Amino acid sequence: MTTASSAKTPRREPRARTGTRTGTRSGAEARIVRSIGEAIADRRLPPGTKLTEESLAEAFGVSRERVRKVLLLLAQRRVVTLIPNRGAFVAKPTPKEAREVFEARHIIERAIMERLERLPRPLPADLLARLRDHGALEDAAERDGDRKAMIRLSGHFHLLLAEFAGNATLSGILTDLIDRSSLAIAAFERRSSHTCSAGDHRRLIAALINNRPGEATALMIDHLDEVERQLDLEAKTDARIDLKAIFADEPETA
Ligand SMILES: [Zn+2]
């Protein structure tokens, strides 16, 4: 499902290396979790999509039992909602949940940036090379107008920084939060908006290299605020939607 694209853009490296989650579960389950996370991020699986065990088992070539385990895991992470007698669905966050996810990202990513700012300078050559390689991939995706790659790479960028910060627990928490913010973005983004801007990421990379105290952390906070501002969190909840108003222009059926 994802092998062709991930060969071109090795964006999930940090996720594979971080956290105990992948270490304690079978490779197949980790792979399915990752693939579903990617499909949510690039909008192939919008919020509310029904996830049938049978189709997933077929798609991934695994047993339904294994799919069930994956769905349970995703439900614990609040990426999937399990409804008794109806099955599993891609979660549909409420505006409140979306705000909470971004608030949590502020806290976690501020901590990550502060750790990065404290790293001895100059930064290690391999870290610099990976940052620059990543920046180049994002620029290329933006130039090509490859929205799917841009979405993937933008999530990868945040996980890459978490990996460099060297705290696997923070990385693990951020991995979950990024999947949940993908859901929030899919549910609430204003028309034709983007998620992360490659320009913001370029400025973050430059700030980390130049190391003016506090600059990179402040940029990250601004960046997350900007992503959140692109969401329409004032959207009406289902209960308040006026169906009569929505369908007022429909021709009457006699
Ligand atoms: Zn970003």
C-alpha cells in the first residue's frame, strides 16, 4: 500500500525508530498502523470512514484477528472509533478535541525545541545533513505541487525534530498527536488551505543552525498557531446544524 511512495520519500524513519510501540508489536501490525496513519494524513481516509475488517485483512494480506488488534490499538490512540454492532470508523474529532490536540502539541513541541536549542554547537554533521535533505524534499514536493508528498513530509519534519531531541517518550507522544492533528485538519480545514508550510520549516531549520537563543522555539510556536488558525473550529457541531436551512434550495419532491 505504501511501499512505492515510501521508497522515494523515506519519511517514516523516525516513527519506525521511536517508541516502544513498534518494538512490542509484530512488524505486520506496526506496518498496518503506519499505513492507516499515512492514509489519514494524506486524506485518503477522511474522518468517519468505515474500516471493515474484511477489506483491511485483504488489503494487507493478514488475518481478521490481526486487523482487529490493530483497530483496537488505533482506538486506544483515539484515531479510530469503535461502535458496538456497527464496527470501526476513522475518528471524527470535535472542535474541542482538535483544540486539545494542538494545545498538547504546543507543550510537547516546545519541550522538543528547547532540547534542540540546548544541543552543543555546531550541530553534528549527520543531523545537519538529514535536516537539509529533508528541507530539499519538502521544497521539491512544493515545487511539483505534490500535495500528498507535502502532507507526508510535513508530519515527518516534526517527527525528525523529535528524534533529534533524543527523548523517545516525547517522540512517541508526538507520533500520536500528529496522527490526531491530521484528523483535525481533515475535519476542519478551510477550503484550499495547506497544513504546514515548507517555508516555515525552512526558517525553523535555519534557526536551529544559527542558534539564536529562543528563536527556533518561538518559530515553532508561531508555526503551530498558524496551522491551527487554518482550521475552522467554530464549525457547527452536528446537533446544531439546521438541516432545513442546508436543503432550502433543494427542489421539492411531490
Ligand atoms: Zn510543520
